[in-house]
Amino acid sequence: KVFNINEKKYNVFTEALNTTFAEANRLPVASIRRVFREDGHWVLEMDYIRGSLMLKDLLDAIGREDYSKMDSLLQELAQIQYKINSLHTYNLPNYKTCIAESIFTKTSLSNEQIERLLDYLKGLPEGNCFIHGDFHPVNIIYSDGEPVILDWLTAGSGVSECDVARTYLNLLHPPAP
């Protein structure tokens, strides 16, 4: 994975840490081999996973109006997320901190909106569930028929309901692959 030239070093090593935690807990991920800089870009060298995105299978099922396949894929997505959220962590970044940083970087928000959001965020519960933070069908790839979970940059420790809500929003408004 080659990061944007402006990506913070902290984010690169956070993704490496989160991916390693997931792997150590037997979640299906691409193993990190090394982290380095090349031509000004940070690079996470990891196992290459050949396969197709869950999103492709989901879109194919929608196009064919195959409701049984759609249901099967969404059930699998939920089961994978449940497996992630069932793990507990005490040494990974707090997801509320990740959200706060995201709020600060939204230039479209006024200072008043930022303050209101941060005050609301402070009132939310803490948690120690392992959460992905950006879980959706674009971040699942099938390799030899088995799902592999990608993109652990925003993972951390938090409340599982927050992760599920984020997934729901991602399903309503899918990110571009």
C-alpha cells in the first residue's frame, strides 16, 4: 500500500499496528512485511491478496435481483464485523480520538459546529472493543473464496455500536472503490 505523499508517519504506523493486532487475533488480513519510505511516500509492504471485492458480488446480486445472494453477503458482512467487534483491546488508539481528528480536518465545518460535535463526542461512552472504523464491502476481498479484511487505518478501541453505525452509513452512502 503506497500512501499519499502528505500522509503522516503516525497514520502509516497506526495502520501497521492495527493490521498486526488483527492478524495476531486470527482475523483474515494481508500480513505486513515491512514499512518504509520510497520517493517521499510511505509504503506498507504486505502480502498481495488476489481476488474480488465483496462489493462486486453485492452489486452483481443487486443487478440480478438475487435477494438470496444479497442476504447471504450482508449476513457474512455482519458476521465478520461481529468477529472483529468481539475482540477486546486496551493498547490501540481510541476511536473517539480518531473521530475528533476527523472533525478537526473538516474544513467545511464552522468553529461552532466543530465545538458542538466535539462536546457531543465527549459525552459518548468509552469502550474496549476492537473496531474497524471503515468497514464496508469495498474493504472485503475474496481470495480463494475466503474473505480478507482490508484497510485498518481507522481501527482502534471503542464501542462496537459506533462501528456498526459507521458500517450502516457506509452501506447507505458507499465510498468509491
